[in-house]
Amino acid sequence: MTSTAINLSIGEKVKVLFELLKFRLAALIAFSGAMGYSLGAKEVTWEKMVLFVIASIGITGAANIINQILEKDLDKLMKRTAGRPLPSGKVTVPQAIIWCVILGVASLAIFVSVFNLTTGLISLLSLVLYGFVYTPLKRVGPIAVFVGAFPGAFPPMIGWVAATNQFGLEPGILFAIQFFWQFPHFWAIAWVLDDDYKRAGFKLLPAKGLKDTDTALQIMIYTIFLLPIGWLPYELGMTGINSAFVATVFGALFLAQTYHLMRKCTDKTARQLMFGSFVYLPIVQIAFLLDKL
């Protein structure tokens, strides 16, 4: 490790490793996958659920580390990321690679041996898309958000496939909900962090890349899709009518926030939309699960 890292205590080293895999973000993604697993499984065994969550956190963490390795020098340019383990010198690139390989290999081994090969392959595809395709595209244009929406929407589908070893409309709908949710979620973040992103050359906002009504309209259009898609789990018999109403109500509130953004076009309203996105997805997924039970 670097001279800075050598002097870290064991507790500090563990903290750095968790920081490197972005544990909180990975845990949120694992939660989404666990919702898909619970919806697909006829009976949830907690041993398998724990292993699924561990593998989900691991594979997400590995993808996050690849992202940080490739953007190490760019992270130094942004206030938000300059203190991360790699740009701050708390860990070296070779050590980050070793940690990434350990997480990735262990996670894929769990997915394949405990669940099924398909789960492992989709998880590997997610890692590759996020780490090696989405990451370099961030400096090209908003196409990065479209590409990144695929691995970002895989978790509930991966969970369903892990539980059933089958594809179909059900996992496709879970994927679609999270896919369209990605756009208002990520563009709200990109709006709030636009100045910081520009320091690294990231071009993520749609339309002409400006914080204006055209960008807000794009965000609204993708959010509209959540309203009809939120009803589909009920129509397919995956859940009951109550969760369909929950999805509709929260989808309408989410859509109202995008309209508010289009009217105001301020960082404040974009931040409100960002927090609204953090509320919408878990609430809807929990409603689906409770309605199934």
C-alpha cells in the first residue's frame, strides 16, 4: 500500500475496503435484487437469501471498483470524489484490482453454485457493461445513461432468475420498472452535480446538456412510462391490486416532481426529484412483495 495506507489501523483498512466497493450503494442494489428474488421464489430460505445478498453486494462492489480504477485521475478533479480511496492514495491500483477480483470471483461462484448458471452470466454481463462500457461513455454523452440503465435495471431480474432459473414477462417487467426509473433518478443527480461533472468532462444531461426545460421534459417523458408499467405485475398475477394502486400513486407523485422541475429548472427542484427517486423504487418494490404475501 502507499505510505498513507501502511499507517492505517486494521479498522481503517477495513473501512477503506468498504468505501472502495461503495457498500451503501451496493447494499441498495442488493436490496432491489432481493425483492426480485422474493417475488420469484415459491418459498424463501433465509440461507439462500443471505448468500444472494452477499453475492449481489460483491458483484456490484467489483463493478464499482472497476469504475473507480478507470476514473482515478478524473475523480481527483471533482470535489465530490477527490477523497475516495484511489485518488486520495489510501489504496493503490494493484490492491484495488486484487480486491475487485476477489469480490467478482467469489460472487460469481456463489451465483453459479448456489443458484444457477444464468444468474452468474447475467451478473457478469452487468459487471462488464457497467465497468467497461458505461464508465468510458460518461465522457462521450448522455448515451452513457442509456447504456448504464441496463446493468442498473438488472438486479430485480437477476433476483427472479436466481429464484426460478427462468426468463419471461415477470422478470422483464421488474427490469422495465427499474430501467425507466434510472433516467429521472440519474439525470436528477447529474443536474445537481453538473458543475462537478463538467470538471471531469462528463457529459450526462440529455437534450443539449443544459439545465433547462428541454432536459426536464426528457426526464418527464421517461417517468411517464412508470405509470402503465407499474400496473403490469398485477395484470400478470404477480401481485395484487393494492400494490398497483401504490405504484400508481407514487408514480403520479414522482411525475409531479418532474413537472415541478420543468417549471422551475432549479438545483433545488432537481434535488427534490433526486430524493423522490430514492423513495419511489423501494416503496413500490416493497408494496409488490407485501401484496404477494
